[in-house]
Amino acid sequence: MLVDRRFVNALENRLQRVYDAPVDVHLSKHDVVQPDLVVILNAKKFIVTPTKVKGVPDLLVEILSPSSIDYDRERKRNLYERCGIPEYWIVDPFDHKLEQLVLRDGRYQLEPEADIVRPVFITDIAIPLSEVW
């Protein structure tokens, strides 16, 4: 999918670690997920093992499909919030929208919708969504 490659390229150019599915992310002993994209800043690269990510990444991205809408918007959102994922993006390729959820005081807050998305934790990255859709 086009959104994957553009996002991956934007982050990899800044020397971040970006992994696309399938990659297992072990958030806890009993919570293992396979997000569409996983972003890990260099400061946390120690959570990457040869076979999985073991710990809390800096950003997880889920790209909606008809079969995953409720799961991504409800179950994964609650899990990611509970596990302390700092930022969670839900990409809707059908309606050309991106929901940017940022963890503040232990709860996700939805950032205002914008034409250019900027990860909260990386100040020098801006992704014009017009180039993605």
C-alpha cells in the first residue's frame, strides 16, 4: 500500500527504525500484536531482537481494512493505551484520513485533523497527506 512506503521512507531518512508487517510486537507476556508499521527511535533500539520487538515502540500504525476497523479502533486502541504506546495512528485508506492519537496523562487524545501529519516525538518530520493519498 502506498501509505506504508511513503511513511517508511520519511522516517528511515531520519535514521529511525521502521518495520512493516509482519513483525511481532510483544507488549507484555500475554499481549502480542502485529501492527502494520512499527517505529522505534534509536534510543529504544535495544527492544529489537532478531525475531521480534520486545517492549513498547514509539509509534504504532494500523491501516484499516474492512475486517479490522472495529478491532483497530477499539481493542487495539485500548491495548496500546494501557501498554503506554506514546503514539498510535489509525490510517483509513478508504476515506483518506489519519487519526493521530497521542498518549497524555495515560489516555489517548486525538490530535486535530490536518493535511500534514507530524509525529509528536520527532519534530523534523512532516508528511503531506496529499502525497500519500
